Amino acid sequence: MAVPHNRTISGDDKIFGINKLAVEMAAKVGAENVINATIGALLDDEGKLMVLPSVIETYKKLEPDEMAAYAPISGVPSFLEKVKIAAFGKYMPEAYIEAVATPGGTGAIRNTVQNYSSIGDTVLTSDWYWSPYKTISDEIGRKIETYTMFNESRAFNLEAFESKVNELLERQTHLVIILNAPSHNPTGYTLTSDEWDGLIHILRKSAQNQDKKITLFLDIAYIDFAGHQDESRQFFQKFSGLPDNLFIIAGFSMSKSYTLYGMRCGAMICITQSQAIAEEFKVVNMYSCRGTWSNGTRPAMMILNKIFEDKMLHAKVSAQRANFMDILESRGRAFLKAAKEASLETFPFESGFFITIPCNNAEEVGKELQKDGIFAVPIGAGIRFALSAVSEEKCSMVPAKMAAAIEKFK
């Protein structure tokens, strides 16, 4: 009975499908004999979800109306102000900045693609990307094309980026570019300051044609696990003084930063030199909110409010998150050390939940690893491994087995 809408629907989500296989094997042979590196959530060494205690305490203290009442379509007004601080910290760009609440970062991506590209347009992202970017685009009648993310020196490939931007702008008036940074999913890469400068220079050149409308969507879901909170946000100041037809939208999520994965709360935050464009941003995206999910999740909005209204609580949350980040960084170091010892190549990893291992025959390699109780996600010509979900000890064990599986299918 369903209308196809030119979509290709493959069935179960690949990541959740492999996770299901891991769970099934763990039930048969014991969780201690399975390494489940599929899901992007921070788990402790026993495989239990790590949740910031102070965030949950704040949730439990909410009044009934703070939990149960409808939120305004655009979000609770105080939340919309606090979320700008949560996203940018002390590096607020000199610009008109507006926010609209969304269900996690996914809702921000959906609204951006819907409102800043036309039906049939192509959305641009890197060749290593989070697969729902394509799902979202397909669902609302757009396509995805990619540029080669890394050059031969394993640095951000500005030349390939520029070439693809120019190619697409020859074909269409509006261009949405999705850039997952910092702590890129799935590679863990973070652009350097010089690479940010080069990327913005390319977009400024393209925006010299006033007939072209360029929207750069920054997926910052992992920003609070990208190193020091200030250092990871410095690049935002580079987005001051941009031309009006170069529009910046940051997609903020409370899933990782506040361990509220299931509450589905986030925001899309615009950066522009034009007050009219900022006001339009609020109007068109509120309309899209109403036409899809309607209201956001009030309890999560109230939690963020209370964290940023109480300096002691904010410090407590930050300290607890820093402890989580130390665990994550230790896992990353352990994996990289073992990878070096096993001569296992990885893409350049700086921080975040994931690391990616380039390889041919990724599907076959992934199935071979599953025989050994290792479940990771084949994506194109590589394997994505979720450091966030695997203990430091197991992170040290995996690279040698990966190297052996890759060698088998060369």
C-alpha cells in the first residue's frame, strides 16, 4: 500500500542490525566473550550505559508541569538562550544568532535539508559519513553526493571539497553542505585551525555569486567529547562577518553531551549577518517542526536551563563529563597503541566515539570478525569501531584480530 516516493528502502538499519547479532551472541556465549562496537553511546566496562549522575538528579527534581506541559513549537524561550551558550561557550560569533528546538541533532539535519535545498537537489557531505544523512535526504526527495575527505597526507582534502562545491553549484541554486566536526563520525578526525580557514575561504569564494545560496550545516553532536571545552569551540568565531548568502546552521544535541540519548532533545542554531535571514530561519523551521514532530521534549529543555542557571550544578556536570571523557580518551590511546603494534592502518583519530579502519572487502572482514565475537560496522571501504562502547582492555585486543582479518581478504 505504501507509495515508493523514489526511495530505496533496505529494511532494518545496518548499525542496529549488527548490534542485534552481537546481543544474540552475547546471550549464547556470555557478554564477556563478545565485543560489541556498534552503537554510538558511552558504555562502562560492563556494557552498561554511562549516564551523568547530576543530570539524572536534576531530572528527578523537576516539577510535574516542567515535565508534562507542552513546550512551545520553537522551544522553551529560556532553553533557546541557554542552548546557544551550551553550543558556543565563550566563542559566540559576532552575528545574529537564533535557535529552534529539535528532537536531537537528527531533527536539525532534517529541517535544514528540508528548508535550505529544493526537491531533487543534491546535498554534499564527505565520503565518510553517518548513514542517516542519506536516509534523511532520501526521505524528503533529495540526493547525497560526497567528496574525498582525506588527501594522500591524511589531512582534510580542501581541493576535493572545493571541486565538489563548484560542481554542484553549477547544477543548482541552493547547496546544503553537512560537515560533522569536531570529532567526526565515523573517523574521529577534527579539522585544524588552518583547515577551517581554508574551508571558509572556499565557501566565501563560491558565495561571490549572489545568485547562489550556500548553507553549511555543522553537526556538532560530539563537541563535548572533542577535548577541552574551550579549545573545541574556538572555530566558531571564524563564522563572524560572512556574506548573507553563506548561511551557517549548527546542529546541537543533548544526547552525547548530557547522556540524554532517549529524550531526543537538541536545537538548530543559525549564524548570519542578516537580521531578516535570522527571523526567516525561526519562521520556516517552526513551520517544519509543527508539520513533523510538533513540540520538542520539555523535560530535557528544563534540565539544560537548570544546569546553566546554577554555576555549582554546571561545574558538577562538567566535572563528571570530564571523567567520562578521560575514559574515552584512554580507550582511544589503547586502540591506537595496539594498532601501531599490529601495523593496522587507521584514519587520523583525534577524539570522539568512533575510529575507522580503512580496508577493502569491508563486509567480508566484518563477518570474519563476528566469528571471533567482534561486532563492528562495515561502511564502504572501512570498518567503524565504537570506542565509546568497548572497555580499554578490549580496545587493546581488537587491532591484532582486525589486522589478521583484513590480511585474510586482501
